[in-house]
Amino acid sequence: MTETGHLGELQLQLRASPHLKAPDSTPRIMWSVVGSLVPVVAAATYYFGPSAPLVVAAATLGALLTERAFGQGGSLGDGSAAITGILLGLTLPPGLPLWMAFLGGAFGIGFGKLVFGGLGQNVFNPALLGRAFLQAAFPVALTTWPATEGGWWQLRGDNLALPFMSPAPVDAVSSATPLGLMKFESTPTDTWPLMLGDTSGSLGETAGLLILVCGGYLALKNYLNWRIPASIFGTVAVLSGLLFLLDSARFPDPLFALFSGGLVLGAVYMATDMVTSPVTHAGAWLFGVGIGALVVAIRTWGGLPEGVMYAILLMNALVPFIDRATQPRVFGTSGPGTGAEAAS
Amino acid sequence: MRDRLSFRHGVHPPERKELTAGAPIRRMPFPEEIVLPLRQHTGKPARLLAKPGDRVERGDKVAESDGFVSVPIHASAAGTVKDIGWWPHPDGSMAEAVRITVDRFSPQIPRPRIIPRWEGLTPDQVVQAVQRAGVVGLGGGAFPTHVKLLPPEGVAVDTLIVNGAECEPYLTTDHRIMVEYPERVHFGIRVMMHTLGVGRAIIGVEKNKPDAIEALRETLPDDLNVGVQGLTVKYPQGYEKMLIEALTGREVPSGKLPMHIGVVVQNVGSIACIAEVFETGLPLIERVVTVTGPGVRRPSNLIVPVGSKLRELLEFCGGLRKDATEIVFGGPMMGASQPDLDAPIIKGTTGVVVLTEKESRRRRTYPCIRCGSCLDACPVFVNPSLLGLLAQAGRFEEMEEANLADCMLCGCCSYVCPSNIPLSQMFALAKAGAKRRKQQAA
């Protein structure tokens, strides 16, 4: 495409039109997302001590090394593998053995992204796929929530356990997450600690308000499609509000539903992954409504206390169909574009 | 409510018109040699008349129109035909061209000619006069103007739209014409309204040219039903379909022409050119060209004889700066990179934009991340992301099903793509392939 002609001392370049380019670039978008996650990791560190950065770093290292080893040359620079690693780390409990976090990052990139053909080709959110793998492989470790008592600098749980050895007996005090308390003991948690993050749970499950602020920054820069979190929050609020009206003793109030578990992190950072969400605006609304409905359904009738991960992964699978159904009307025609067959 | 002064989607590249917006149009001296390619307009190339050794005066025909969708080409300076042969064409190919050595001592006065009185002419006669004068769309498309003046039977035209949007960044050609020759524009509109038999005309001008809007309004004759409308500044506001939607609210149906919804669009420069035909009798032999960009020393608006070489224009404008890397004919969104300083200015050349490394595109591309920016930019609402994936997979037939034909190659998708994928370039190739397949099938 680009050639250089020599005309005397002048070097002229030949390029295709348009000759101008808007300043945004894919690496800039990706690294901005990474940057916006720094305060979230910092908050997790504040609440969970040195375990938090260790788990995030282990997951990120797993993701980066896998991308480096099996990805196309130079693909580390686009920043997408770093996002996968950090996001995966934020979905894990603070006491998780580091080798498991590393393995999750490697699996997420390897089987969540690279086997599909690398950046832009994957169907499922790689970070969530990594977490789904860990949940299936190590169900106990993934649902052990050490209590936040003890010194700040103390490691939570068994971070330094050796790979494939039977873990040391947990002598730290264990505690349940707000959603677990709600589901199995019908004990609600106060709203303010929930929003600020002073509760038990995965690293990024806790600082809801902070995640909203960071996501708002990305939305302002147009690096994040605000329609997706907006429709997820709206759907969850409406559906859980209806349930709450039906039986306020059994079901939590909508504010609890919004700020408990991984909903905020999932809605703001996971569901909005550009590669695995719809490209059309109408599609984004549909996608969000679907996720919100699935989250409420799984939390209410499923066996697990939390369902954000499965809700997003299920809707990821539907994205090609959503895109196909929501193509805009082409200028000067009566119907949408018909190139739908090709979406797969 | 829909914004009546604009269209939906589109992009906002930096305008950079301040480089030349205030510079009065200056006349460039005649160069030593003029090169006139036979292919300067959309449609059939002109048929050669001149022979080497012929003496030509300024305004003499050197090539004749070949059919209805074709126009003649006239010598833009007096001199001697030196050679007829292949010469670099601004579209990047080689084209047959007439080379004229300009007579240095000629006064460059055209032969005396009869100036037709437009009031007494039938529409057919006006169409003939415009074709004979070699007038084409001066906004870049170079479509023969007279063809648009003769709607086929059964097509009723009610509105003439004059395109003064000039939405391409950097260019100020139409801007200066409207500021300096508003009366000529109105006179051209009068002739066109007479020919088309329409009672209404609208001049659409982007609001970043307030002096042009004011000049047109101040000089507007009382007996002429012409509206001067300011438009939202957005690319591609000057595209026919977008302009018509903004000014009339009508949508040109896919695959149809503006005529079919009762509208004819003419570029403001072409209108001024028609006015000149009926004022002086001179054919289209010179045009206004903006020479601009951060890579040129003295950005200017020039009247240039058609066939002047790029080299001459750049020299007249003080030459290139050291960091110049790319020379574009036309605007930077749609124009073509020039590999050769000997390429001539042709009838459709709106400007010469010299870019530096800072403005031009990077080379590195990334995979499509399905961000949807291109869907939000596309003014005709096709799915560039999908088309791009199909193009990369070589599935060209499916691209046609995905409304490739509605794409106007405006370049908005490539402009916004964060992965720097050359979308519109791929679509141009796919369109060429589709045309070839159609021809082979026929």
C-alpha cells in the first residue's frame, strides 16, 4: 500500500485516502482501559492488603506470557492481554493461590482468545472464560473468602501455595460474601459498605462506586459503550425491584442487587468488551437487557449466589445473532443491510 | 426533530481552512508547457483533434467530445502542439495527453467569439453551449455539467441545489469564489434555473464560511427565488445525498439519482463557470485551485490554466518545506496521493494539499476490535466493520449483498477506525472488482 518515490531530494509517499486519521488508536483505547483499572486495583489493595496486587499480577503475568509465547508478533503492545489479566485478577478471591491465578490468565488468553485467532476474533470474554475455567477446576479455592480481619500487610489465605500440592488447612477466619449471606442465610448487608467496598468478596467485587467513576471516564472518552451498563443496571433494578415488591423478606432491595457481587465490575468492564459485544446501538441495549435478566434469574433461581459471569458468557454467544437482527436501515432504502449471513 | 441543517453520522476532521480562507485568488503566470490529458471527466474520454506541430490559440479545441456523456478539451494557453503521448495522470495511471509548448510572447488573447444570449436560447441550446464549453463538475467529481441540465422525459425537477458546502478540510476554492464572485454565482444560477425550468434554488454553505454566506445574501437579486442556507460543519456535508437531505429533507433512494426526487445539484464553481461561458464566451480552460497544507511555504488560492504541472504550482507558492511527505490532489479525505511532480492540474482538481508526517496516516494496522466507531460514522448506514471483515476474507460477492453499492467512498470509516484499517481503500477495490465481474457477465 505504501511506496516511496524518489524525486530529486524529495521523498514523496503514496497513501490511500483518507489521508487524515482521527487520533484514537486501538492501543490507546486498550491502555486507557488499563489505566482506568489502576484505581480499582489500588482500592482492592486498600481493602485486602498485599494479596490483592499479588493475585492481579499473577493473573496478568499468565495472560502476558501466553500472549507473548503463542500470539502474533508484537501483539503485547496493543494492551488487550494486559486488560484480560487485570480483569481476571479482579474477579478472583484475595486468598487464591497465585499459581491458580497464573493458570487462569494463561487459559483465558490461550483458550479464550488465541485459539479463535487472536485479538478481535474471540467469541467469549477471555477474562471470564479464564474465571469459568478456574471455577470448574478449583471450586473450593474460588469460593473461599478470607475475612478482612488481621493486619493490613498480612497475606489473606494461602497465596503462596505450591502448584498441585494439597493446600494447607485454612486457619484464617473465613467469611461469606454479601450475596452468599443473602442467598443462604437471608441476611442483607448495609448499602454503604457495599457501595464503598468494605465487605468480603472477590478483589473487584467490592468497590462499586469507584468502578462506576472509572467506567464513566472511559465512557466520556467514548472508549466504552455506556448503553450496555445502563441497560444492565436498568434491567436488574427493575426486575429485582419487582421481586422485592412481591416479597421483601425473601428478596433483596434493588440497590443491594446492583452493588452486590460482580455486577458493577461485570457490567462496566466485562460486558463492554468491544470484541464480544454488539456493534449496533440497538444491539447494545438488547445485549444489556439480556444480561440483566439472566443475572436476576440466576441469582434468584440458580444454585449459585452469583450469576454475572455466566450471564455475560451466555449473551456473548448470542452477539452474532443480535448484530444480525439490529442492522440499521441503509440510507435511501426501506430496510436494514442484508449482509447478515456473513456475520459468522 | 431531525436537524434540518445537516445529516446523521459523519465525522469532524480538523478543518485547517484558516491557512487560505482569507487569501484572495491570485492569477498564476502561464507556464512554459501545458499538458492536457484526454481523460479529465467522468464518462467517455475526449476524441483527439490536434496534431503535433499545430499552432493553437488560447481557447481552441484540442479534443472533441465523444458522445453525450463527454466534453471537449480546450487549449488553456496559446502555443504549439509539441507531442501527443502518455503522461502521468493525477489518478496515478498514465493517460494520453496533448503537450503544448506555450508561446512566451503571445498576448494570450482568445479568438473573438460569439457570446450566446441565454434568454433567447431553448434548454437544448443551453445544454449544447455548456457541453461545447467543456464544463464539468468542479467540486472534484468532474461529471459533465450539461448532462445534469437535461433530465430525461418523465423526470420532473423542482429544485436546484447549489453546493457551496466545501466540507473537505483545507480547501477554500469554493469559499473564495463565493466571497469574490457572488454576482457571477447568481448569474449562473439564473441561467440554470431558466434551463431546468425550476422556480426555486437553494445555496448550501457550511457555517464556517460566514463571509461567503453574507456576500451571497447581500448581492442576491430581488427577482431571483434563491435561498442561502448555512449548514452544520461536518464531513461529508458536501456529498449530494447528504446535502439534499439537509436542505430538503428528501432521501435519494438507493441506486437512484437526485433527479428522481426532483433535485439537481451543481457545485458553486461549476455555476460560476457556466456564468463565465455566457459572459465572455470562454470555455473551461482555467480554474481556482487551493494550494495549501503545512508542507507548503506560501499557501494560496490561485487561478491556474488547466494543464499546468504540479511542479509549477508548488514553485509559485514558494516550494515545499523540508518535512513535506505527501502531496494530495483534491481534499485530504478523498484526494489522491501524487507520485509525480509532472502530473497536470485537470478540470476536477480542487486543491493541492501538502501534508507532513504529522498529519498523514500511520502505517501500522491492528485487527478489527468491533468497536463500532465506523458504524457511528457512516453517513449511509452500511456496516463498514462487516464489509471490512468480508473484504479481508476475500468474500466479495457477499460484500455486494451487504450494500457495498451504497458506499460512497467518503472515507469516514477509515478516518475513525482506531485499528487504522484501510476500509475505504478495500471498498474501492471491491467496487472495481464488482464492476469487472458485471462486465464479464454481460
